[in-house]
Amino acid sequence: AATTTAIPSRAAGILIRFLKLRIILIVRGKLPAMSHLVQGELHESVRRTLSSHDVRYTSGRKKVIETLRGAHGPRSAAELLDETTGVPLSSLYRSLTVLDEAGVLRRQHDADGLARYELAEWLTGHHHHAVCTECGTVEDIELGETAEASLESMLDGLSRSTGWKLTGHSLEVEGICRSCRA
């Protein structure tokens, strides 16, 4: 049976104000892009991780990593096929499976069940997503230290009130992207 736990209204109000401000700034393009490992460090980290799983870091897998590194949000296999040159569909699916199983990628499913992939947070840093309800575009967003601390505080309270030991969180904000509003 499902149970509902209320988030303290003060914490929820603070979080909502921070999120609204942060999303407005992101839409207007005033926030810096998320920090990524520099290219050489990224590939060396992926190579070491794959090697620890007895998996080779092939040129096709490297191309998938490069494509995801340049993306501004999670990508479906179809989007990756369009954006990654020289990787056949069968190799792409195999690469996505291998990279996901090794913990290099994070696979998530949208509301329609479509799998999307992005580099794991240990490679990119902690972030959340904004999802366009019109076209399905997904973009990476960062909350900033203050908003993230408020979210963590709210989640700590939720953990105490429910008895759950929370191990992480992700936030998906829905809205209508700039292209769809135009």
C-alpha cells in the first residue's frame, strides 16, 4: 500500500523559490555549463573503468562517450545514432549495454518508457533534468550550492519522518522549452 509523507511547507516553499529562480536563469542562458572532466581525463577514467570489467575501450565506445560528453542532456539510442558518426546501430546498442553495465553511463526512462543515456555522475558531477512536455527534449540543469543544500535539508527531514535511509536523489522538472514556446 502506498503512503504519502508531506514535505514541511516551509522547506517546500524555499525549494520551489530556488528552483524557479534557477530554471529562469538557465532558460535565459545566464548560468555556466556543467563542469566536465577534460577530454583526456574523461577517456582515461572510462578506459580504466572498462578495463576493470575486462572490457576494451573501442573506437565506437569512445565515439559514444564523446557524443554524450557534448550533449546537454540524456540521449535516446535513436538520437545517439543520428549524432554519432561511424557507429552502426548494432554496435551502438552493444556499446550502450556495455557502458551501462560498467557504470560509465546512467540509463533512465522517460514517462513513455523510452530509455535515455548520459554519462554517469561520477564523470560529470551531480545535476538534474528539465524535460519539455511538448517535444520531449531533456536538458541538464544544476541547482547551485544553495538550492542543492535546501533540497538535501528537505530530503533529510523526509528521511527522518519516513524512516527511510535515502541514498541519493534526482529531480526532473517539466516545462515547455524555448523552441516549443517560439
